[in-house]
Amino acid sequence: MIDDDHPEPLLMVHGITKAFAGVQALKGVDLEVRAAEVHCLLGQNGAGKSTLIKVLSGVYQPDAGVIRWQGDEVSIIHPVFALGLGIATMYQELDVVEGLTIAENIFLGHERASGGMLKVKEANRAARALLVRLGHGNLSPGTEVGRLSAANKQIVSMARALSHDTKLIIMDEPSAVLDSEEVRNLFRVIRELTAQGVAVVYISHRLEEIRQIGDRITVIKDGSSMSVGLSVADTPTADLITLMTGRAVANVFPDRVPVAADAPVLIDVQGLSLRGHFSDVNLSVRAGEIVGLAGLVGSGRSEILETIYGARKASGGRVRVSGVRLTAGSVNDAVRAGIGLAPEERKSQGLILDEQVYRNVTLSTFARFARGGFLDERRERQLALEQMQALELRPADPDRATRTLSGGNQQKVLLARWLLHGTKVLLLDEPTRGVDVGARAEIYALIRRLSAAGTAIILVSSEIEEVIGLADRVLVIGDGEVLTTTDAHAIDERGVLDLVMKGAAA
Amino acid sequence: MSERDGAIAAQSDSHNEAENHPGVLRRIMSGSVGRNLGLVIALVVLVIVGTITAGDRFASYDNFLTIIRFASIIGVISIGLTFVIIAGGIDLSVGSVMGLATVVASLAAVQAAATQSSWILMVLIPLGVGIAAGLVNGIVIAYGNVVAFMATLAMLVGARGLAELISGRRTQIVIETGFLQFTRSSIIGVPLLIWVFLIVAIVAWFLLNRTTFGRRTVAIGGNREASRLAGIRVKRHLVYVYVLSGLTAGIAGIMMLGRTTAGTSTHGGLYELDAIAAVVVGGTLLIGGRGTIVGTVLGVLIFSTLTNVFTQNNLDTSVQSITKGLIIVVAVLLQQRFATRGPSGT
């Protein structure tokens, strides 16, 4: 893979695999980074980028594979070991301590001190030198980090990475929190770093950014590297999208049932807005119809669902269920009107993990099994069990702790909850996240079955394929705007990606 | 029946001392029945120690009644607090709200001494004070989004100050004979205070385990966001839970008035700490989502038995405090080890 006229690469990664609890996150990844280059890592959500980064930064140990650093085989056993080698990582969630100053953050964990006494002046001087190196000499080392913008926090994080003798900085979607002006500034900083010989691994799914800043690209899909070190200049965008998406998809999506022409509109959303997240969303869903929202993480998809549901209070617009207008910001109102939400973060937002399964199934309905406040638990368990059996939830043991179920079965607990409630409108946010491949087909079939039975469904997924495969109509969302509304068969994965990437680059 | 087998096995094992301990403890502590079983064993061990060291002075019917009577006031407070902690909150104001309730009630009794109605007043006023304080706590916490620790700490300080202000720091002796006769009466040889404790415990058990109120409390403590997204009115329910805690503090106020025949702003000092200790030792998770009334009652009884054993042996109260501290630490350590096992119940 290495051209003869190029020197020994800084980092060589070959055949890395990593599995978590039976899920193969990395199936064999190769990567080769040269000194002073910007190497882009491209891939869809869940492709394995984050896992790879954590292997390189010593957070995870690979199950198999070889890592060579400056020609020598190494095993990166610990994050501190990675720093010692000269590999620093800037994670997506900025890991700065808001209450400390810029200088204190930069030298966090390797404070400038003698005999336990901090050398504040020396630290400030060294911090200033690093900031100047990053072209941000205007930042004062004594400023509290909590008062900085996201962009400047990122500079602090970068300065910290450089405060070790760093030869490689891994940046995990650094542009996600920045506006376009700040992104330009970030690129200027990156160019200065590479000019000083530092290599950068740059992760993004914004193709336009990669065109601007990248030297070479490695594409990762489904835990494998599809290409290693393609030249950015010589690879057309179309090829990259094919590499990212072109998997041989088994036809796991069940056939569509045409929506009856006279099916009533169950939910109607007009001009819905949430300040700072999205604006003027219009959609309506009929009985038996599935409407999908496609877009990147952070495009406002989940916020739209949560606002329809009342979990966030809309700043404008209205939601009607079967013609009845809902009170903005009232989940209780939405639930009573017949809306159910299966939230994105199933474990933290959907389930009480230590409780028995049946109590999670009846979480929205248990009051029905009470007379004068006293619960009829036998009937409650019985009806919960019936729903569990109808959804083929395994094991069909109502008394088991919900924590012990697999992701797919936990998702079924949520679906059972809303079926028991008699929900007319179901909002599904990432219904197959953390669900293994086999169980996915089952969840898909279930969603179809619910829809065929007359439920109106709004589906959000970061897997575009899933949205197109399941939905009757698709709304493409970019930066809080509905970019387009189309029939699902009139658009494909590439079409959606084209739209959202154009939107994101603008 | 298997629990009883477990109890016998565990008891005989516990004579085998240290090397068997981890295995035995693991078996005892896994599951909620087992957790209460561990408390029963601790209580039995205390009773055995008391009987050996103090003989008949300890092991008599009268002394056992004394132990339970001693436990009853803090017990009622702890039961209310159990709901708050299961719901994921904390109420530091219970002791000082109880003190305020005694002050207001005893002053009202003096004002109304001439009238016939004061007997009823002395029951209703503490309840009213408790409910009002709980309402304030609940609204500030649920709707004001103030951290429960701080909101109830403010109530602790504020209620104590208010009690001092309106009593002029004077102790008010209750002379209402009807009230005193009632609160100091016995039914089939058991003092009324114990009956109140028993009834509160039974009602609370039903409330927690058999009603929608209890289910909501456990659900909110187990996962507040999931409960909210399931359509439960979390904020409103939290207010009810703090009102319940205030109500039990009010009931404790009535009991305190009866037992001491006096209302004073110093009543209930540091009761919040004793109550929290009893609830936590009783197996309720401080992070919420799981807890039992039976456990709390056992926790209270363990501490009052411990106090009794020390008193009967004329031992230093400082040593007693150290022992209490050890019990709390051991209970929490065990809780952490076994916290994620088994569903909640009883």
C-alpha cells in the first residue's frame, strides 16, 4: 500500500478487529497515516469509526490486528501510553473542565509543578506559547474555560493535545459544534499543524469538508475499511458515496401495504418550530402510513419527534391528533390523545432497567388496572404477558429484570407498552439502535404489522436505508429544515446523502 | 418456605465466622426478601447480644415495648422519608418540621385552652403544619427545579427558625388532659404510640406496593425521564411525595407532644440523620427506584435496639455512635455490592 517514494508511514494499522458482547464492531480495519498529512476517516453512523479511534487512543484493546507506530509494532494498552507515543485524541464531546482556566485545562494531568506547588506563571507562559502556535494568541491563559465558545474550547482541547509531544492528533467530528466561520478557522489551525509536521486524522461525514482539508481518505463501512488512503484530489464524490453505502443489502424490508385512499389523517403537524433546533415543519400521517425523517445526527430529527410528543415545548406551530389540538409541551396530553414515543436512548429515556418487564410494559397504562388507587396486579401482569407474546418477546417472562433483555427485546417492551395503551400514532426514534442484525428484521416486520393494523407511524433513523426501506414517504431534514418531502420509492440512499451533504456544506 | 430454610441455613452458617462470610452474605443479600432477611438476622443478633449482656433487664416484654415505643416516632418519620428517597429525592427537613408542628400545636392549645375544641386542634394542627411544609418543599423542588438537598436544607433551617421565633425559644407545656390521656393510653397493653407506628407502617406498605401512587413513586425514582415520557405527571407526583413526608413528620409531631407533654423548637434535632440512616440501612437505594417499608421498619428497630442494649449495659453513648456509624457503612457497602440484583418488591 505504501508507495516506494514515500517514507515509512507514521502509523500503520492492519486487520484490527473488535467485538463487544457478540457484536462485531470492527471486522478488519486497515489504516495508514503519514507524517504531516490530514487523513480523513469517512463512514456512516455505526460504521466503526469511534471504535477505531478508541483502539488507537488506548481506550479499547483490539481482539486481533497489528498497530505499527513509526515502524515498530506497539500495543496501545492505556490512554496514557498513547499520549506517551505522541497520539492525542480530541473527542466529539469536548473534555474540558469548565471551572478551570485555559492553562489549567491544557496541563490537566501533567501540571507544571515542583514539590506539589503549581508553577502558575510557567504554566501560563507555556500555555500562551501553545495558543500562539495554534494562531490563537488572543486567548488569555488565565480565562475560565466555561466562558469560552465551543470553538475556543476546541482550541483549548487542541492545545492540550499539543502540550504532549504530539505527532498525531485524532479529531472526532470537530466541525460538528462549529459554524462555517469557525470551521474555516479550524482548517487554518489544522494546516498550521501539518506544516509543523503533525499528522491529523480527521473524522467527519461532511464530504465537502473532506474535499477542502483532506489529503487522503480511508472509508469504513460496517466495521471494515473499504479503501485505504485514497487521494482526495483523485476520487470523485460519487465513488466515495458508493464506498460508504454500497453494501449488498439482503432484502430485509417487508413489502409495503398500500395506504387506503380514504385512510383518515391521524396526526397533522403544522408549522412546528423549536427555537435553535428546527423551524416550520409540516407533516401529516394517515392511518396505516409510515413517514420517515432522514438526516444526519444533529439535523433536528429527534427534536422534531420530541416536540410533537410534547417532551420539548414548541416555540411555534401546532399538532393535531384526529383533529384535536394538543397542548404544547405536555407529554401527558399527547399520550392521552393516543401518541406513543419509543425514544432514541432506550435505556435512559424509555425503560426502568431494574424493574420487571411487565412493569415497563404497563408504565403508561397501570392506572387502568386500579380501582380506587389499588392495583390489580394479576390482571396487569396477564395483559402485559399477552402483549409480550403477541410481539414474540423473548423470554416471555414478565418478572425478569428488563436490564437482562437484548436490545431488540427491550425495543419490543416499548412497542408492547404502546400497543397495550392503544396508541394511534407511534413515534419511533432509532428503533433498531443497539439491535443486532437478526433482530432487526423482526423489528421491521413488527413496524410493518403495526402500520398495516392502522397505526400512523413517524420513523427517525440515522440509517437512511432503514428510513427508505420502511417508510411510505420521506422527509429529508438538514439543519432544522425540511429539505424535501418525497415518496420513498422516488429517492434512494445516495439521493438523501446528496441532499443532506449539500445542506451541511452550505 | 424457602426463605425460612435460607434463614436457618444462614443463621447456622453465621456461627462459622469470617471465612464463610462472603458466600453467606451473597446468598442472603441477593433479592429483596434476602435483603430484609439480612436485617432480621442483624436484629436477632442484637437481641441475643442484649440478652447475654443484660439478661432479664433486656429480655422482658416491657423492655421490648420500650424499644418499639422508642422507635415509633423516628419510625413514622422514616416511613414518609422512604417514599421520598425511593422517588429519587431527599427530605432533610423532617425533624425540624416535626419540631415546628409541636410548637404551633402547643401554642394553639394554650390560646384555645378554654374551649372544647383544643383536643382536636392538637391533632389537626401538626398534620396541617406538616402538609404545608411538604407542599412548599415539593413545589420548590418539582416546579422550581431546586435540588432536593438544598430545598429541604433551607426548610430545615427555616422551620427551625420559625419554631424558635413563634415559641420565643420557650418550651410550651401541654396541659390539655384529654389529649394527653388519649396519646398516653394503651390498647390491649400496647401503648398508642406503637399502634400509630404499626398503622402508619401497614398503610405505607399498601400505598407503596399495591397502589398507583406507589407504582409512580418507584417508577419516577427508577427512571425519571422514562416515567415522564411514558405520560406520568412526574412533577405533580413529586409534590405529593413531599407532602406525604411532611404529613408523617406532622404525625410524629403529635406523638412527640403526647410523649413529652411539651412543644419546643428543639424537638426533632438531627432526626433527619437518624431517619436517613434507618431508611438506607433498611435497603432503600439513595439514588431511588428501590426500597421497602419492611426494611425501613427493621432499620429503625435495629438502631433503637442498639441504643437499648448500650443503655442497659451503661455503656458510653460515644461508643454507641461509633457502632451506629459502622452499621451504616457496612449496610451501604453491602447495598452497593448487591444493588443491581433482582427486582424490587415488598
